[in-house]
Amino acid sequence: MPSDSFDVIVAGAGLAGSLAAAVAAKNGLKVALLDRNKDDEVGKKTNWGWVCGDAVADSHIQYIKSKLDISFDYPELDVKVDGVLVLSPDLEYKVPFEGSGYVLNRPAFEYKLMKYAVKCGAEYMPQFEVEGPIIENNYFVGVFGKDKGMQHREIRAKVVIDALGVATTLRRKLPENPYVDKVVDISDVESTGRYIYDFDVDHQDERFYDPKNALIHLNQEWAPGGYGWVFPKKGTRVNIGIGVQRQSLEIRNMKMNKKDTLHTLMDQYVQNNPVIKNPRLFNDNNNGKGYWSVAVRRQLDCLTFNGYLGAGDSMAMPNPISAGGIGPALISGIMAGEQAVRSIQSGDVSVSGMWRYNLEYNQEYGKKTAGLEVFRTWMQSLNNDTINYGMKVFLTAKEAEDISYGRIPELSITSKAKMIIQGVSNMNAFNNLRYVVKKMKVLNDIYENYPKSIEGFTKWREMVKAEMEEAKSKFQPNPM
């Protein structure tokens, strides 16, 4: 029977959790790594599998290598891609979104991370269902749940790292506090679904399938409020799926007099891909088909509470535009482990004592996400015709790339003068884009000045809230 007292509990052995456990254990702490899945299904999100697009930028893989003595190759890195290409609804324009990267074999990747954490000294407990936190004197001091024998069990620690994902029971059961939000608004969540198929290539058309690039389709009819993706895997396999926003789907259905669901839209997306012929579900590890939800907003304003750190999807960290959550999960997992080490060594696991984690994550990744959330909100207010025109006229490839990395381009009305004669609606959309870019700059500046200590947080948070509410009140979903 393993000990019930640890320095660190990591709840969830997915991407963020296994890395957090590895870092903490590597630095000599006694670590419990809990996961509800069986040993050979570690990190599995749902009964359907590891539901995700599975794409990650090479820079994030390099970040892990720079921090830990671990390397990756096939099979965990299933296929290398040159980049991510975003296509307009009419398929006439492609914009590069990120640099080179990989489409992962997710089960193999997660298993390798878990095994590395165990090698570093973490005590792995599979089939442990975390049901809630143990809180004493307003501090997290452990978790309770059911072990693999379905027996109630309490495990205590100085720090609990929440890596349970978007539906985490730990964040939702936090005490009332002015720091960490307990709930993510439904308007900031997209429903996603995907298949992994083996297929025959009907013909070559890199607008629909590109073995060297990950494709994203912007189309408010195919994927209202979100996008479709076609990510190549090894051989003639593909990870193909869509993400939709609920309100946008409802508006789209009403205006088109349809009753589509996420599932029917997924099937239509596959059927309408002319390259994919005779798709056959590739169901290794029962991972061929699945549905999940992903937050598409800035990460939560604060990532810490007394005795508590959150990482990855549990803190709404996926990129607001691409919904890519692998990169921020890898980064935050390592940083959460590092912060647990520092706080335990210093003897201060309060919100204030763990504040450095907020600063480090903000600087490495998080500072761009509020601006990207505003850009995503604007995009959801556009119909296909405006998106087509905008990708042709509003943004150069360089400007679009800048935005995808959180950089702020200079949008000159003079350089875009040719679009003025193309109609009032397009002019309004461009003026709104100029508003969005200015708002992105304001938010980027606010995040560059993330409070250095807990004392400045309330005032800072109110500034973010005011800017975000103004932008969201201006742009409502309007896909058709």
C-alpha cells in the first residue's frame, strides 16, 4: 500500500501532469501521480480515447528537451509537418499559422511522458478517480477519491497540481476566492470531434489534404464559430475533425433551416473532402473517434491558490484561435513542477508564495492569449463572404502570421485603399479589424504588466475584464 502523504500530488497524468510530476520528482520531492485510466491508457481523456488534433509546434518539443533529459522520435512523433496552413472558406487563400511541428501518436507520447515521470521517482497510481480536494484553513492539503479497488481514499500533500483537464473537479470545487475562476463561460468553450482514418487517396488536392502540412479550414457553414482540420498522420492516415461554438451552430441551423449537430457536421466534413476515398476507422487503442470540449479564451487570470497550482486545459490554456492545447500544456506542466519545488523548499505554498508561476507562464506563452481571444471573437462575427474578402485584402501573410504569434501588425488604411470601393460591409469589417488590432495592443500591454505580486492583482484583473467585455459586446456570433 503506497504512502498517503506526499510533497506533491499531481492529479491527471496527461501532458501537463506527467511533466509536472517528472520535474518535481527529479528535484527530490515525493510525488504522487494520479490518473483515472489504466496503465496502458494513461492520459486518456474519455471513453473514446485521446480526443485531440494532436498537432504541436516543434518549438514546444524543443522546450521540453531544453528542460529535461528526454528526447522523442517515432512512434510518439507520428509525422513531421512543415507548418499549419489556414484556408479561406472559398479555398483560394492560404495563410501560414505556425512553423514546423509534429502530429503526435498521442497514446505513445503520453505513455512515454508517464514512464519518464516514474523513472524520475514519481509514484504512479493508475485507476484513481479524483473526486475533490481536501481543504483545511483555506488551503489545499490533498485530494480524495476512489482507488482502483473502488475504495474511498484520501491522499495528502503540501502542493496539489491540477492537471485534470477542462472539466476538472478540483478547480470547480475551489473555495470562493478572488483569484482563480471556478467556471469557464460556455460561450468560451467549443465542442470538438474527430476521426482517425486510414483512407485511399482519390486524387491530389492540397487544399483538402496535404501530407506535408496541417490544414485548417475556416468555414462558417462547415464549422460555425470554429474550424475544420485535416492533419496528416503516417502513411495514408489522417486526423480529421471540427470544432464548433454552440451559439454559432444554433444561429447557422436556424438561418439554414437545418438541424445539424457536431456529429452530423463531422460526417459531412469527411464526406465533402474529395481526396479522402473509402475512409476506414483506424481504431488502435479505441482512439479512432471521439468528442470533447476545449476552452478558447485566455488562460485563467490567476493559476494559483493556497497549496494549489493549475496547468494545461484545467486552466483554459489552449490557444484561443487554433484551440491548440498541447504546447501550453507542455510548457505549464514543466513550470508548475518547478514552482512546486521552489515553494516547498521555501516553505511558502500560499497564493503569494507561488505567484512566480503566474509571471513565468505569462511571459513564456500566456501574455498573447487575451489579444488572440478578441481576434477569435471578431472572427466569429463574420460570415464566409467577409472572411474570404478579408483574407484576400485585409491581411498580408506576414500580418496574419504576426497575429497568430500575438504580435501586433500595423494596418494602414492607405495600403488597403483598393478595398474601399468593394462595399460598405467590407469597409465596416476592416474598420472593426482595426479596432480589434488596437484592442489586442491594449491587452498585450496590460499583460506585459502582469502584477509582480498578489497586491496588484485585483486592479489588474478589473482592467482586463473591462477591455474584454467591451470587445465581446461589440462582436456577437453571426456566422451566416
